[in-house]
Amino acid sequence: MGELQTQLQMQTDTIHEGVRKENWFAKAMNIKVGIIPLPVYALLFILITIFVLHHDVKSDILTSIAVMAFFGFTFAQIGKSIPIVRSIGGPAILATFIPSAVVYYHLLPNDIVKSTTEFTENSNFLYLFIAGIVVGSILGMKRETLVKAFMKIFIPLIAGSVAAAIVGLAVGTLLGLGFQHTLLYVVIPIMAGGVGEGAIPLSIGYSDIMPMSQGEAFALVLPSIMLGSLCAIILAGLLNRIGKKKPEWTGNGKVDRSEDSPALEESQNGQHMFNLSLFASGGILAVSLYLVGMLAHDFFGFPAPVAMLLLAVLIKLFRLVPASIENGAFGVSRFFSTAVTYPLLFAIGVSMTPWDKLVAAFNLSNIITILSVVVTMMTVGFFTGKWLNMYPIETAIINACHSGQGGTGDVAILSAAERLELMPFAQVSTRIGGAITVSLTLLLLHQFY
């Protein structure tokens, strides 16, 4: 009997020891770097190190997810940990621009740079993110709010653009940059809509009209776009900080003050429970709309994200999908904003953000002029939005996106502001505002040069 009790006691001690070990590991799993549990984070570090040492870092989706998540959340966590930096959008800034710097100075293994660049360029990862965020955000809005907000948002955008152009030209000319240089290579590039839809068509147009090559023109306009985007990210982070101290100035992602209920019409449709099938339906809908946008671009030259945005608006206005799928699409947007933002920003920093072009804009006259343009754009957006009974911090952030680096800038600016649900309005600001800026500039330049 005594021997049996001893065996039972030994078994019990073994079980308790196992439970203690399990509890220790479970506690470690509750410590996270971004969304990655600490033991998994350590495992990823070991795996990536082994792959690098064996020159076996592939550009397939599995490896790329691991690499981008590890580095993206690492830099974001550093940004969150630095007291002053975290108040001005530190996580987004560090997740985007530090990777750009470490690539330029060859501090990141070339295998990681190559695999990340190949995956980002070949997978169209950025536009998958934008599709999920835009379609989900639009379908998650109240119809009345959607109509009011989209009609109103052009007023602060136009007012901010005009005021920013005037102030930027005055400041640049006074600082000795010259009127023409300030207009064509500082002010216009900042508001041109980024690199792909701004700097490239501008440089082609400049080379056709003026005696310079496209390469020369591109080198002149790109630094202003890079630094303008950085200024917009920092200022958006500051606005987020101000919004926490002045809650009456912000809707925390809502644009119009009449939007008093939650963004998603849950109270009306009763869709409270997460449903994987509806989540998948919302994701497929977002991808399908973007593909329609790609066809619109191929046949009519219309920007694919804008076409997708307009289709999503029409679907919402005419109730072409049931509320349950709207709920699923909204869930997709929340998933991307939570899990994908910082890995994507790391990929953008590595593959799409040239550090040398950003540094090239770092002279005092350029910095002051670019800052004056972005500050004016956002300030006018703030007060115009307030006058229109909109949330002024949201309208200022949307205006900031007109100063950003295209779609990549929108992601970084809204991440710094912690308001990715503003992506539909940011796309209007960036794509439509940029297209109008480039078209008017080249038209007038052709007439008067």
C-alpha cells in the first residue's frame, strides 16, 4: 500500500511539474513583439539566421511572411518604446525608413533584401493591402455618412492645395530656391500623388517639354516627394497625439460629426458574430473589385485604386451586397490593419524607399519649404474641416495624404495617425488630387514654357 502511494505521489509530482512548465511557456506566449508571441519571435530569429547563413532565403509567400513580420514588428516595437518618437508616429517611421537606411548602408543581409524586394514587386502585396482596407472601410460606413463625407472632403482638399502652393512658392522663392525651381521641383512633386503616378509622369512630361532627360527630371522631383512624405508622417503622428488630449477635435477615424453610431451598421443588420465564410466573401469581393480596376486602367488609363474605390461606393450606396458580406469585408480591413501594416511598411522601406533620395533633400532651404507646404496643407484642412462641421483632425490627416508618397505614403501616414479606416479618403486625396495636380501642371507648362 505504501509503495502504491509513493508511485501515485511521483506521478502527481510529474504532472504538476508538467503543468508548471506549460504555465511558464504559456506565460511566455503572452509576451508579444507586435502580434508575435515571444517564443515564436525567438524561433523566427533562429530560422531566419540559419536561412541567411545558408543563403537560402526564398521569395515565396511563406518565407516572406516570416521575414517581413519579424522585421516589421521589430522596428515598430522599437518605435513604440522610444518616448518622444512614439508620440509622432514612431512605429510607422521606424518600420519604413530605418529599413531603407540599413539597406542603403548594407547593414541588412543581401539575401533578405533580395527576397523581400522580389516578393513585394511580384506579388503586388501593397495593392492587396489597399484593396482590403479601402473596400472594407467603405462597406463598413453608414450610407448617409459616406455620401456626406465624400461630398465634403474635396473642399478642405482644394483649399489646402491652393494655400500650400502659394505659401510654398513664397517661402522657396524667399529662401533663394527660385520661383520656377520651387514650383516644378518642390511644390508640385509633393502634391503629385507619389512616385508611380506622380514622379514618373511628371519627369516624362518635363523631359518632353524642357531640355532635360527623364532621368535628370526624376532625380530632381523625387527628393521632395520623399521628404514631404516623411514630414506628413511625423505631423500625422503629432495630430494623433493632439487628438488624445483634445477628444472634441477628433472622431477617431470618423470624418463627419453626424456619424454618431459605430462605423459598421451592426445595430441595423445584427451581424455581431465573426464568421469565417463571410470574412472570405468580403476578401474575395475586395480582390475582385481591384481586378475590375486593373481592367479599367488597361482599357481607359483610369487609376485602378480609384476605379475600385468608386465601385465600392456604388455597391454601398445601392445596397448591392447583403449586410452580412459588408460585415465580412469590414473584418478583412480590420485584419489587414492589425496584422499586415508593419510587415508591409518594412517591405516598402526595403524595396520602394530610396534612402539616398530622401537624404538628398536634407538642406535647410528645402526642408523649410517642404515643411511649409505640408504644414499649410494640413492647417487649412484642419480649419476648413472644422468650418464644415467635420472632425478637423481627420480632415487634416486626409490632406496630409496629398503630401505623401502615393499608396505607400498613405499606409505610413495613416499608420502613424492610427487611423487606417481613413484609407478611402486618403486614396481620393492621393490619387484624384495627384492626377489633377500632374495634369494641370503639364498642361500649363506646355502652354507657357
